[in-house]
Amino acid sequence: MPRNLYDSPVAGEFAALCGGGTDNDGSMEDCLTLAELAGGGFAVRDTKTAGEGRELRFSEAELTSFATGWLATRA
């Protein structure tokens, strides 16, 4: 049975990866923030007011597959 990523603690700080703020603390509407999970995987958060604090969690393979597929549609 696969590991439940929602049971894993966040292993480090959330880093802002896009958008308006450049201070990397998630206080502005940066679009999303990303942090690694203990034992592998990633937590992704929306920093906009309406979605603040909501989290999605992905294995490295899932997140890589999504990012690769999404970028392919943007080329």
C-alpha cells in the first residue's frame, strides 16, 4: 500500500516559486509555495487569500509528471 503523504511532516521551509512577491516568505500572492516532505514527496500551497493554507501533496514522480506534461502544453 502506498504511503499517505498527508501523514508526512514538512521537512523544510516553503519556497515561493512564482508571482508577485520576491521575499520568499509566502506573505504575498506568489501563486504557490513548495516544500519537501520528510521521507520524500512535496507539499504545494496556494498563497492567495481565498486558498491560503490549503495544501496538496504529491510524490516526486507525480509532481515531475505533472510539471513535464504541463510544460509540454505550454511550448
